[in-house]
Amino acid sequence: MPTSTAIFWPVIAQVALIHAVYFLMLKRRMRAVRAGLARAQDYWVPAIEPAPSATAARSLINQFELPVLFFLVCILLYLTAGVNHAVLALAWLFVLSRFAHAYVHVTSNRLKLRQRFFVTGFVLNAVLWVLFAAHIAGV
């Protein structure tokens, strides 16, 4: 597999995480309704919902914040032939940090641990953008 298109495997993994969190949220919401902890109408405008589905919903929202910048930089690196082994390693580390962040978010929801994974992903994403900038600047 060419290195240039290998950048799409971490992208696919991140998209798989998003789908998994969607599924988890749906499952938890259905379980809450069946258990009588919530009514289906409670999800029309979910201001208040049971903690298990609320954490999954919040985790899902998180997957459309920082990862959007990740998707964009991966595409830009591919389009400008900026993909190399270092970029691939950073992309996979970013995705691993997002999996860890999501796992903590939907299980123990320990804020300090979740924050560490978020900051790790944030820094990795920033480094990818710096590498992209250096690449297009010809550095």
C-alpha cells in the first residue's frame, strides 16, 4: 500500500469510532426508555437524560469537534503529497488518543484521565498541522 493512501486508514478508524459511539448512544437511550428512566419524548430536545446515554451523547459530540480538524489535515496532507511515515505515526496516535478518550468518557468518565487523552490528541493534531504547514512552506 502506498504511504500516501495509508493516511486514510486512521481516518477510517476514526469514522468507525464515531459509528460505534452512535450505536452505543442509541443502545443506551433505548435501554433507558425500556427501563422507564426516560420517555422517547425526552430525546426530542435532550436537555435532561439519564447519565449513561448522556455521556454517550456528549462523547459523540466530541467526535465532531477536534476530529474534524484531523480529517481536514489528513486530506490536505494527501492532496499535497505530504504523507510520510512520521505523519502516519502521528495520525494513528491521534486516533488511539480519541479511542481512549471515548472509552473513558462512556465508561468511568474520570475527568482527569479523559482530559489527559484529550490533551494528547490536541497536541498530536496541532503537530500534524505544523507538519502540514512546514510541508507546504517547503521546509
